[in-house]
Amino acid sequence: MEGREQWGTRAGFVLAAIGSAVGLGNIWRFPYVAYENGGGAFLIPYLFALLTAGIPLLIMEFTIGQKYRGSAPLSYARLNKKAEWIGWWQVAISFVISTFYAVIIAWAISYTYFSFRQTWGSNPTDFLLNDFLQIVDPGQLGSFVPTIFIPLLIVWVIALGVLFKGVKKGIEFANRIFIPLLVVMFLILVIRAVTLDGAMVGLDAFFKPNWEEIMNPAVWVAAYGQIFFSLSIGFAIMITYSSYLPRKSDLNNNAFITGFSNSSFEILAGIGVFAIIGFMATQQGTSVDEVAADGIALAFMVFPEIINSFPGLNGLFGALFFGSLVMAGLTSLVSIIETYVSALQDKFKITRTKAVAIGGGLSALISILYATQGGLWLLDTVDYFINHFGVALAGLVSVIAVAWFMRKLPDLQKHTNELSDFRVGLWWKICLGVITPLVLGFMLYQNLILNLTSNYEGYPTYFIIIAGWTVAILAIVIGFLFTIFKWKNNKNSSDDLGGF
Ligand code: PFF
């Protein structure tokens, strides 16, 4: 334990937590989810989810990490020896996510470069699929696509470079640069967006409240789903980051700052993205609904088209958008890789350099699988399954374990309240012990039924079984397997684990 690295400043920790939370999900997922689920009316379930699940869980993860001062597996092991596997499960999930998240950032790097000359030409969708990704049918891998290698290599060099440098000189320093830069770039983008012709049409569509939707359970599930993903909870990330906090740290306040900053960025992204979509719809004489999209389609198909029809400085605008994706993505990628770097260090008592080289190196190698002609399908499937049956399920299991099996909420509450300016009360335990498990359980049940009765995106069954179910199940199995190894850390030998 002595010698555990520490953040240089409180702001450094908060910035890193925000850097993890603000990711691709904020820019390309939130705007569309809100639009599809009641527009302005969505803000009510969304804020409700933030206050009843997002921030309470964030406080729980911050407290576990800070109190037990370990990576997710070590912290869970110190909570209770039998819980170690939950930590490894979350770490395994994070490992899988890092393998494809890096690839999306690599695409965004290429597109930042393409923006200047609009290399994608007059048909960006055709360019993306046929020229850039050289796509083959779903379920096949095809051969490697060398052009994706180069930006992918850049992503890994930056991310692992930051991690080699450590918590303070690497992660904290990088977030101090990337986050302000991201905010400035994104603000310029949003200001330009809202002054475009037709921006109001888009904003109107985005904010127009559809009140009936509030009665629809699916809308509430979407709100909770967005909050969980967006705040990086259930990923082992927040436990890892808070394990580097000093003994005296205000946890509750930090959780509120992180939660509200993340949501502010999300709403800002909604405004920017829908203003731009309104512009496009007006240009084409179609409706906002025709243009609106999310994820890969929004970023790599719709946006290039919008950039093509921009009234001026097209290249700059494109670079601001894709550059923002790169910045937001890199800070999240760094946070997710740190989960296994830290876990490997704790468990096997190896140096940071070794842990980064082994963990990061392996993830980088696996990421090459997505730099193939069928990489897009693989990425889409792994992403969907690991989020729906990995992150969400591990999140559910962790709150049930902490709240019901180990009954640790009172201890954690006492710990965080002693350190924090304002205290959390009974509401906190109700949110974690009752509301969160109910909503997450319902969400999982629905998704399970949906995916057992139909193939995600209609992909071939063998492919869904391998890239979807197997990967999600493997994460649990690997979680268990890692608990078999003995803790190499003599000071924290397994006898010591419960002694905190
Ligand atoms: N909060 C992140 C986002 O909104 O994109 C979620 C995340 C995804 C974090 C992938 C880290 C990561 F590697």
C-alpha cells in the first residue's frame, strides 16, 4: 500500500473522472437517445436517473476505491474475499471495451485528417464502407485494412505513453490538457452550429417535449441506461481512479461535480448535434427525423455530408468535430486501460511499466482484429453485447453484492460522510439498495428476452454466439480464473485482505 501513486491535486482527480465520463457516448449517443425518447420531456427521467442512480453509484464507487485503496479486484477483495471476482469481471469487461474503443478513435483520427479536403467525396457512406473500411458481409473478417493500422498505432502510442508516465505525470497531466482543449473546441463548434441556417428547426425537434412518453417504461429504461454508460459506472474505472485519492478527500462533492459536469456536456452536445442536423434537414428540404442518427452512422456518414454542404471553412468545422471525438475518446480510453494496468500491478506486484506493456500490449494486439474488412460488424456486435450483458449485469451484481450480500452500505456511508462536506442520508441507501437494482434488473430482463428471440441487427447466429454471447460470458469466466492466482503483494497478502 505504501508507494501507491496519488493524484497531484483534487482538481486533477475530478478532471480525470470527467475525462473518463465524457466520451463518445456524450457526443454521439445522448443527443439521439434524448430525441427518440421524448425530446425535452426526456430531461425529467434523465435527471431523475442521474440523481437516483448515477450519482449514488458514483459515490459508492468513489468510496470503495478511496477506502480500500486498490484496483477494482483488490478493493472488492478487501470488502470481502469472496467478492474479488466481481472486480476481475469488471476489469475483463473493460479490457474488451478498450480493444474496440481504440479503433473508433483511430477512425476519428483519420476523419480529422480527411476533413480538410473532404476526402470522402460526394457520397460519404459509400466512401466509409467501400473505400475506407473495405467492408465485407457481416460475419466474415476478410483481410487486414492497412490504412486503419496507422491511426490505430497512433492511438496506442498516445494512450500507452500517457499510462507509462503514471497517475500524476501521465493521466492527470493528459486530462489537464485534453479536457480544456475539448471544451474549447466543442464550444466553438456549438456556437457555429446554433448560428447556422435551420439550426432552430433542429433545436425545436430536440427540445420539443413529448409528454406522453414520460409514461412509457422504455423511456425510463433508456434514461437509466444512458446515465450508467455515460458516467462510466460498472466499468471498474471509478474505483480505480478513486484508489489514488489521498486519505482526506471529499467524495460526495466530487461525485456531484463529476455527474453534473458530464450531464452538462451531454446537453451541450445535444444542442450542437441537433442544431447541425436542423441545418442539414433545411438544406435538403427534408425533416429532422430523416437526418437524425447516432453512433457510427452519425459521425462517419451524416457528419461528412453535413461538412460537405457547409457554408464555409468546411475543413475547420470537420476537424473540430472529429478532433472533439478524438479528445473525448482518448481520455476515456486511458481510464479504461488503467483498470487492468492497476489490477495487474496489485495482483502480481509488477511495475507500472510492465503492467502497461503486458495489458496494453495485449489489448493493442487484439484491436487489430477490428482493423479488418469485417471489423465494423465485429465491433458493433462486441460493443452491444459487452455493454448490455457485461457492464449492466456487472453493475447490477455489484450493487446487489454490496448492498444485500455484504451489507456494506452503512460502512461506506459512514466513511464517505466523515470525509465529505455534505452528507448522504437514507435516500442514498434506498437508491442503491432498491431503485438501482430494480431498474437494472428490469432493463436486463427486457434485453435478455429481446436478444433470445431475435438476432441483434439480423447478424448470422454463429456470429452472434461467438462475438456476442461468448465474449460476454468469457468476461465472467476470466473474472473467476484470475481469483485463483495468489496475491503477490506480500504486504497485502490474502490474509490481510479483509483487514481494512
Ligand atoms: N462514459 C464513456 C462514454 O460516454 O463514452 C463510457 C466509456 C466507454 C468509458 C468506453 C470508457 C471507455 F473506454
